[in-house]
Amino acid sequence: MAGWWLTAGVVLIAFSLALRLAGPAFGYDIEVGDMPVAWFVAGYVAAGIVFVCAVPRLIQLSGSQPAGRFSFLLIWVVLAGLVMRAVQFGAEPILEDDYNRYLWDGALTANGLNPFTHSPAHVTEGRNLPAPMAALATAGGPVLERVNYPEYRTVYPPVAQAAFAAAYFIKPFSLDGWRFVLLLADAGVLIMIFTLLRQVGRSPLWASLYWWNPVVVKELFNSAHMEPIVLLPVLAAVSLACAARPLPASAMLAIAAGAKLWPAVLLPGLVRPYLTSPLRLLVYGLVFTIVVGALAWPVVSSGLDSSSGFLAYAQKWQASSALFIIVKWLAGQFHSAFGFETIGPDVIARAIVVAILGAFVLWLNAASPPDNPTWIKRSAATVAVLFLVSPTQFPWYFVWLAAFLPFLPMRGLIAITALIPLHYTFFHFDPRDQAQLYHNGAVWLIWLPVWSLLAWDVARQHIGRKRSEGTTKVQVE
């Protein structure tokens, strides 16, 4: 068994090394149409297939391993995952450039400047800028010039800004300085996963569903996306709630929402056990609201106009979602039938998605207060549905769900690891004026298998539950 663990780890390390070696072919000055995107996607998918086929099975088979070998396996899991991440230091990010925004925002925040007041395009124009901001624009020239969607002010809330600033203090405008911050946060995520696994009585080897996940390695340490900054306080909040410490859990969840807004969907589950205690419910809700309000104030006070990244994201962003294509089509039919003038079909579609998510959260938490394992599963299911119904299903958003896979290891969810890399086929088709092959083909290749596997998983669980209930009834009779 140890040999198979070693083999799987070496293969995934080799994938990380291949990412590093492929980087120069994806340099900033190379036209996207000249990049070997198809080969990259093929390798990414292959790594995902290895992960999906090997790691969950190895975890299950290792449950009865002797203590000494088990300890060796756990050490190997941790060390191999660290190597996968360390290899990416100094690597060229492949087909992603969001990190430029992080580095620019971090420079502003670290120098006491408000990152929410000026868009990068406005700074580049150089009109009516504070002198310190103009000096930073000169110092960080290439970074500022490469910020994507420069017409919009930053979409990242204050907690994320603090992390960006930490990277600036390590080394100004340094991608590897930012990767070091990510590594520290991701190590914290791993520790929290171990803590939660101990709280629910599961083997720590289940953490490899996150720590060895090739999507996590590529999107966090090659592409340098900021998801660990959100996940660390999210998992800490879940752990505190499981330890019956709802007050700090509420505060920690608010801090997570101060990095990205989505953790707020977990609040109903956190306060569900206290519905019969109105005063406690009020206190926990107030703590969350006050902390979130304080963190949101710099954003709101800077104005929510057409240059706001928050408004632009909420109104326009869409990527890699097959479900939203269907919802948007239905919204278009509804809009045409009733002839709304002030509300467009896209707004209607997004409202439907919010309603679906809200209905699921209410249904999920309508049952009696759960024990710890059940509550963590409910949290995992909430994050899963959030990702599955979102109009924006970027590969790095899957990292949110990957952190919960050890607690909800459904085959349909694990399979996303091997399929979400097809998102990048857009960069193969679009330069060749074949974007419709992506929208009408690749997107469905990602999600039809996932939804089919999830339906099969749910059906099997339902049948198994009915059989168990029937057996229990017979035994009682």
C-alpha cells in the first residue's frame, strides 16, 4: 500500500514540475494563440484523472494500516504536498494574471493608500493622483500595466487587502513574496482540515483530497489565486462552531467574508442551534453584522458606481457554468414573454440563482440542530451548491469546495478535479475564432458528467437510507 501512495505522490509531483517547466511557453509577451494550450489542458486533465482514480481509493484502503506505516503515509502526504507547492516558486503563471491586481493593491494598502478609490486605468493616466500613489505607479510599472480589467476599482475586501500588503512588506511587487503568504495560509488550511477531521473522528489521510489536489496546486501556487486567505478563517469558524464556541465562530466567519463575500452563506447553519435562544441568536448575528459592516465600510464609502469592481462582478461575470446557461435562457424567455423594461434577463437569471441557493440553505438547516459530523457535512454541502449554481465557475473557485471534500467525498464532486481543467480550452478556441466550441462543447463536457455522477450518488444514498430504515423497522418489530 505504501508503494502505491509513493507512486501517486511522485506522479502528482511530476505534474507540478511539468507546470514549472512549461511556464516559459506561456510568457506574458507570447500571443495566446501561439501557446501550447491544448498540451497544457491534456496534462492538467491527466493529473486530475490520476488523482480521482488513485487518491480516494488509497485513503479507503489505508484505513486499517498499522500505526507505524500510517504515520509514514501521513508524513509522506504532507511532504509531497509541500514539494508540489515549493516547485511553483519562481514559475511563470500559466494563463492567469489576477496576481498583478493583488500586488498592486498590496502596494497601495502597505503604503497607507486606499485601494478602493482609484482604478488602475485612472492611475495609469496619472491625473489628480496623490504624490505617493504616483510614485508607486512608477515603481510598480509592469505590475500596474498588466492588471486585468483596469477600468474597474478593486473587488477585493479589506481582509484580502491585508494579505496583499503582507506580501508587499516581504518584497515589493514580488510574485514569490505573495506565494510565500499563500503558503503560510495554505499550511493553516491544512492544519484546520486536520483539526476538523479529528473533531469528526476521521483519518487524517482524508486531507490528501485537498493537499494533493492538482487543481489546488495549479490554481493557488502556479496561478497564485488568493483562496487560502478566505478558506483559513472559514475552516476556523467551522471548527469553533463544532467546539461550541459560536461567538468567536461568528467573528471568524465575518473575517472570512471580509476576504470574499461568499462565506456569509454559512451563517444560517452556524446560528441554527440557537433558534430557541433569541438573545444568543441576536448577539451572534450582531457580532457578524458589526464585523462585516466595519470591513465593508471602506468599500461602500469609496462609492459603488460604474467603476466599482463589486458591482461589475455581481452584474456581468460569467464563466464555465452550464447551469447558468440554462437559467439565463429561461430568464430570457420569461423576459420576452412579460416584456420587462427596467430588469434585464441577466438580472433575472442571477436572482434565480440566488433564490436557488437561498432555498437550499433554508431547507438544509430546517432539520433539527446536528451533531458535529452532520454540521460539517451541511457546511460542505452549502459550499458545494454555492459553487455548482454560481454563474462563475472558475477552476480556482473549486478550491473552496476542495477544502471540504474530506468531509463530503462524493464521486461527483471529486470528479470535478479531472474535468474543470477543460475551462482552459477557451484559450485554445478563442484565438481561432472558435469560442462557440468552448461554450457549446467544453462547458458541457465538464458539467454533464458531474451532474450525472451527483444524481447517481444522491440516488444511491437515498436507496441505502431507505433500506437501512426498513431493516431497523423489521428488527424493532
